[in-house]
Amino acid sequence: MKKSIFKFIIPLALVILTISYSCKKFLNVPLVNTTSASVLANKAGVDGLLIGAYANLQMNAANATGASPWEAGPDNWAFAGIASDDANKGSNATDQPDAAALMNHTVNSATGYVEDKWATELDGVQRANDVIRELPLVKDGSVTPAYATEVTAESRFLRGVFDMELSKVYRNVPYVDETITYANGNYIVGNPGPIWDKVEADFAFAFANLPATQAQAGRANKYAAEAFLAKTYMFEHKYALAKTALADLMTNGVTSSGAKYALVSFSNNFNASVKNGPESVFAVQMIVGDGANPQGINGNPGYVLDFPAAGPATCCGFYQPSFSLVDAFKTDPVTGLPLLDGSFDNTLLKSDQGVDSKDATYMPDSTTPLDSRLDWTAGRRGIPFLDWGPMPGASWARAQLDAGPYINVKNIYRKAAQSSTSDSYGGWATGQSDAVNFNMIRYSDVILMAAECEVEVGSLALAETLVNQVRARAADPTGWVMGRLTGYAGGSTASPIVDNTQPAANYKVGLYTGQFAANGQGYARTAVQFERRLEFAMEGIRFFDLQRWDGLFGGPMPSGFMAATLNAYIKKNTSYAPAFFANTVLQGAVFTQGRNEIYPVPIKEIGIEGGALKQNPGYN
């Protein structure tokens, strides 16, 4: 088995990596207390710097800025999860108020999450630049020209990833490459507009110069670079170029370990014991038990607050699937297709909202047709929660009245592998760190981006075929959650009776049979968009999908599409009787068109840059 690159990130490496730019004021403060570049002018030094750049993919704000680690993680749970219609923030508006501000769209340029995300991504950019700047200093012959090219390509790939993250969140960001140097301890870099062309160039260089396979599974290969290039094209709405790249990926693409891209069991994408499989196009490698705790190179920093309030961990329930998201998994009782007309939101799926965990009369819905991906995405009372047994309900879900009855599943480790795949985070968060990789792009994303391209510049019939590839996996009973709750022994919820020969719910997933061509481009577009919502729920993608589809940024939907979608969600999810679902964080919230589609440039950075950085529209 090939080793993950992150097995080599140890405290000693952190000493070597101190040359990396890790100050909060990224664009104008000279380096202090750093290792001289001349000391690192050899292959070992270059490799150490490169590992440090990879390590920053964890986007750990605690390491880069000294801030809370959960504010800038690669999962974007706050920036794209609770800020969209995917999820609620646990508890009320006074608990983690900066997260609440992202959820209810009152975020401003002084919000801590906004500052720390910016700082963390630019720290990654500078780490990648450090590697490129170091290479010309190596004069001892330890770095061959071929290796220098490959290392440059990996570094530019990483810089592209960090710049893509910045561009998704803030849109108008500075471009800082290896040529930017300090003059008198200061330099000014502005943000005149989007830098997608620069991101595109970095990924194109990486695609042209990286090998097809790597000795370590965590390293980027040429196909990972091509996938990110295709995703960049999607943000630029260059569908014809994306279509070509995605076709090549589907025909020739392999993982860094050499496995042909393929769809695996859906749940395997979120299982630490089988990570880096054929569906993993590029993943942020997460490890535990590496001795780096409590410094923070340990598990996914973004998820520290996002474990259930009880059960597999002891805190904190800050990322709970919304009613709207769960209801979106309802399917047509005849065809098994999604309810694209929005009728899924007319009535709530039965839940234990307001029901005590000790109430042994509660039984989960066993009749409503559902997409099987639901129960690998949202924990529901009475449904097996991975291998932890039936989810017990309110005792695991934080603050039901404000956040609802559901809990996140995709970031949780298996009970059987708890000892080897989990750890405590930072010495205080018991069990709130795990080795579940975060997939930045997986193969189903490649397929659905290709379907989207076919809708826009290709064949509706081919788009339907591609969507059906993803749906066929969900329709396969071998990938369903098994274990139907039939009652409780002795009338005690502590003793559930489960029939493991039956599916946990009434799963019914059908394939499209010509509807795309028959109903036209608008229908096909909606179907692809809906499929992305189901497939990538709770993976930090939804907000940015809505953003790039909006005509405000050149997308195929009308201008204001994102605002209309999220304001309708807010209206619906604050309309329930307060005694049933208060959701105080969303009460009175408004998503403002032309403002909330992107986040503000941090006010600290504008001040530091002396006015060179311009604020995004609608913010001050």
C-alpha cells in the first residue's frame, strides 16, 4: 500500500518549515524568527517545504493565525454549509456568534471567520511560493531539472487550490506569486477583480508537468490538476473547455496510486479505513495519532465543532442538516425520481422533533419513498448511525428547538475503528478529531460537472446518461443502510429491536428515462443541479454551486437566483410554529442580492494594505 504524504508531517518537519509565511498580516510584514533559505537549499529542504505546503491544505486557522481551528477548515462547513440551505448551526445566535452571522447573512468585514479564512488561505499561497523560490537556491546537485519541474508543478497546483478557495469565498482577491518580494519590509498588492485566469494557469501548468502516478497517495497527480482546471472552467462558465477536460478524466483519469477512476460504495468516501480509493480524485489527507496534537496537525480542523452533541463524541452539534435538505431526499413513489417541482418541501418528513429520547412509542417513517443517500448524510432517530446502532434522537442532537433533529454523518468515524481513526483535538475536544479524509473533488463530481456541461453546450441525452451513472449507485441495494427498527424490548429505548435483513427505510431510487430530452434544457439543468445537492450534501459545496449558477456572475440561471433560493429557504424554515422549531438564528434573516453571494474582504487586511485592497460591494 502506498503511503500518504501526511505520514511524514511530524513536529521535526514543523521546525524545518518555519521559513513559511505564517504571520496573520500576510501581505506586508517581514519574516522573523525564520530558518535561512540557504540552510534549506538542498533536496531535503525543498521536500520539507513542499510537505509544509501540503499540510496547509488542512487550512488550520490555529496553525496559521493562532485563531480557532474550526474557522477555516477545507470542509467550509460555516462558509458553505450553514450559510446555505444545507444545515443549521447548533444552539442559538449568542453561541458562536460569528458562525451565526454567516448563517443569517449579517456577516461583516470584522467577523473573525472572515479574517481567519483569508489569512489561512494566503498562508498556504505563501508556503507554495516558498517552495518555488527555494529551488533556484539549490546548487549542490541534489535537485535534478526534472525534479525541480515536478516540484514546481506540485507547488503551483497547491497555490491554485488555495487561490481557488480565496476566489470562491471573496471573489476579488490579490494574486501573490513567487515573484512578489519585499521592499523595505512592505509591499502592496491590490485586488482589482477575479483571478480565475491565474488559477487556471497554475492548474494548466500542473496538468502539463505532473506525473500520472505518485509514490505517496496524498500527492497531486496530473489528473487531479486537470480536475481542478475543469472546476475552474466551471466557475468561469467555460463549458466547452471544461467538457473536454472532463471527458479526458472520465476516459483516462487515475488516482495518484494508479487506480482507474470509478464510483465506489457511497459510504466509502467517508470511511477512514478505506480512504484514497478509486473515487478520490484529490483529498486532503487526515491522520490521527501522529504525535502532533495539540498543535493541530491532527484530523480535520473544520469539524471540531461538528460532531454530535453526544454519542461518538461529547461536543458540539454545530452542523446539523436542515429540514429542507432532509426533505429534498424524498422521491416520487412511482418513478423513484427527485421531486424537482419543489413539492418535497410541502410537508415535513416525520422526525422526532420535540420527542424525548426515552419515548419508546416513536418509530421512524417507513413508508415515504426516499433516496438512499439520505441516511449516509443525515442521522435520523431510529435509523442505524453507521455502526453505532439506531440514532437515539434528541440526546445526540444539540438544541432541537433551534437546530432541528438531524445530525451530520459524513464526518464521523466508525465505532469499530474508533481507536485507530479518532483522537481528541487540541487536548480538549474529546473524540472530535478523526482520520476521515476530506474529498475536495471525487469522481462523482467529475461526472456531474460533465453532465452540467452537456446541458449547456452538448447533448441532453448524454447529460441524462451521466446523471444516471450517479443515481444507479444510489439505487443499488448493496449500498443501502440496513437495519429496520421494529420496536423496543421491554418498552425501553435502550433496547432497540432491529431487523438487519431489511433496509432501514423505504428507499426508492429510479433512473431518468428520456425526461431530459423530452422536457428540454431547463428541466435538465434543474435535474443536474438537484442531483448535485443530493450527492454533495454537507460537503461544503452547496453555497458555491448556487453562487456560480447565478446570472449575477455569468451563470446559466437568472440574476438573483441564489438570493431567491436562499430567501425562499429562510421563509420556509422560519414559518414553523415557534414551539416546534424556533430557529432563532434565521429569524428575520435576509439574503441580500448583490452582497451576500460573496464574503467581505477583512477590514484588518484593508487597513494593513493602506487602501490597495478594495472592499466587496455592499460591505464596509
